[in-house]
Amino acid sequence: RVPYDPEYCYISELVACLSEITEGVTCGTDTSQANHTPEHTDAMIKGLMESGRRTVFAYSGGTNRSAEGIPFEFPGAMNDTTKGIGRIAKTYSSSKDQLVTLGFAGGPVAAFDGAPYTGWQLGRSFGASMHNHVVGNPMGIVNAAADARNGTDWSDITFIHATRWQDTPRAQVGYGETGYPGTSRSKAWELVRDRGAHVSIANLIEMQMRHGMPPFQEALNHGILPSLSPDVDTNMTTDPFSLMRGAFCLQRALANDLAFPESNPGGLPIPHLVTSRQVIEMATIAGAASNRILDKVGTLTPGKEADIVVLEARGISTWPMNNVPGTIVTMMNPSHVRDVLIAGKVVYWKRQLVGWDVERLLRQIEQSRDRVLARINGPAKVGTLPKGLNSFSNPYRPNFLGDCCFKGQNTTAPEYVLRP
């Protein structure tokens, strides 16, 4: 059986958006890969719309079970408004003046097997912005640039992660566009810079899931202000203060370590340290730019829509306050979010969601979790897998008190023997 029903996708989207509102996140990009059927897609968009949060729905793939008679429509086709991205654009994206806008995860290669056009061309034909996960694949960027069908204006493209884009093996902390002196450049980063593309760095997830070093230094070296992403809501906090603080501390840790000869025997130049204000801009201005809505939000500017987060600084943990950006980045957490407005509408007031029965939502999401786990632990869909292994590989099973992510991808290193 398909583990997720459309109703589970709906409640997951709704709870995720409302949760992020309480943390002070007014806009996000959804690249969930749960578009198994048109009904799943519609349910997810419904959850996004009903949440009242600003979101780019970046239409992504699901599991194709059409051989079993289950309808599957991803990605759609050029000039076709009956399925896939064309159906979504026609049904849900009749206007740019709405909170939920259209994005697409199609890439710079053929939109589907045999297609004479790329995924970028398909998405652009329906007015979508492009959002591509690019982990450790710099040649994917180079090849995209070599294909004339993808154009030279990439301002509607956001690359997510951008880890391990070095042309040759080297660390990422070196100063200047060439990184370590005397080494080769990163063609991928140069293309992103020169063609106006955006980069979103999911720093906490990238460190936790072994994507590679979050590439803040590469972005800064190439004059790019990256946006920040939590990436996987169920795997790492979506708290924007943690993301900002993580970016601030990581870049400074790598740069500051070069100040010590024992850590920098080659005498590499020390990069400029990122500032608190710059990481706040990563969470606001860069996020709006990467979602193609900087003309509407991202700064408090007359004429823009009022997406406003009110932070309570007069408290025992942050008062007296002597510097606003520094206090936000180094001292605050979601408990300091007092009020949130989206497009001028109050959606979170005095630390309470407006118009929502939170307990009811919690019961709904818990029931969905239990039903999904019941299917995972039910009779196997294929073969003779033992109970609890109803999955093709590595199923999730509850482990409430065990140690999470014990070994990760490293199955060879010995366990630590530690003393307090």
C-alpha cells in the first residue's frame, strides 16, 4: 500500500507551515517529493493555502505506481494543462498576487525521457521558478550552461545545498575566488555568479546528513548572499535563529582557525568574518530573492506587503540590549517571537496562533503518524519481508528512547569510549 494518503500530506503541510509561523518564518519553499498522485498534490497545496503562510510550491516528483493502476502525472508536458505542472498552474496559479506561488523542481536536463525540452524550459513555460537540489554535482551546473536551451539568465533558478563544487579536491575556507592560492577555480560557482542564480544553504542538515561542508565561504567569495534552509522539517529544527546562528558560527570557526599557525601551517589568508547583519539578510532578503518575491517582501519598504515578525527583546535573557543584529543572531530563539503578520494579516498574536485549534491539529498529525507506521509494520507489499520491514530499504520504525542517528553513513569507525 502507499504509506501516505492525501489527507496525511494535507495535515503534514498544514502543521509544518503553522509551526514555522510560530518560529517567525513567514515564507518558505516546499519541495516535498510526495506527488504520488494528483490527489496527493492537491492535498498538499490545500494545506499550504489554508495555513495562511506565504509559500512557493516547488512541484517535485513522487513515486510512480502507474503500472499498478495508480494515476501519476509528474512532471507534465509543454502546452498541456491537463496534467502535471500545467494542471497545477491552471488550477492554482492564475495570479502572481497570491500567497502560494508556483515553483518547479525540474532540472536543466530533459524534462522526461525523450522530451525535446529541459525541465527548466517546461517550468518557465508555466511561469514557475526553478528549485534544484544540487549536492556534490558541479558538472551538472557546467553541463546546464553548455545547453543553450537553458538560457543565460538564471535569475529564476535556486540551487539548494551547492556542496562540494570544487573543481579539484581542496577545502573551502581559502580566501578569494580561487580558494586556496594556486588551486583551480570552481566553474560551477562562477556560472552561478555570472548568470544571476541563487543559492540556498541548509547548513544544519548538510552537516548532519553528510552532504559536505555548508558552502558559505564559497558563496561569499563569489559575491553571493545565500539564503538559509532547514530542508527536512522532521530531521532538523526549522528554527531560523538556529539557522542564522549556525551560519554565523560555522563561517567564523573555519576562518578563525586559520589565525593559529598550528592549524594553518601553510599560512593561508584569513577570510573576512561574516557579520550578524549579513546572516539576518540571508534569512530575509536572500530568501525573498531566491523565491522571486523580493519585489513584495524581504525588507520593510513602503509599497511592499507587510510580512512582519515582532521580536520581544525586553526579557531576562536579552536585556539590556546594546546591538540589535547581534542580539537576534547570538542570543534569541523562537520564544522571542511575539507576533507575526503575513501580507498585513495577523496570524500569530502574543505567542498564539490566530484562529487555530492547536490541540486538534496535534491529534490529527499524531493519528496520521500512527496510521503510516501501522502500514509500515503491516503485511509486506512485495516479497516476504518480515513484519516491520515493509519498505524497499531502511524503513523508519519508532525508537523513542534510543540514540538517534547512531552511526549515520559511517559504519566502519569505532565507537567512542568516553569518560566525563
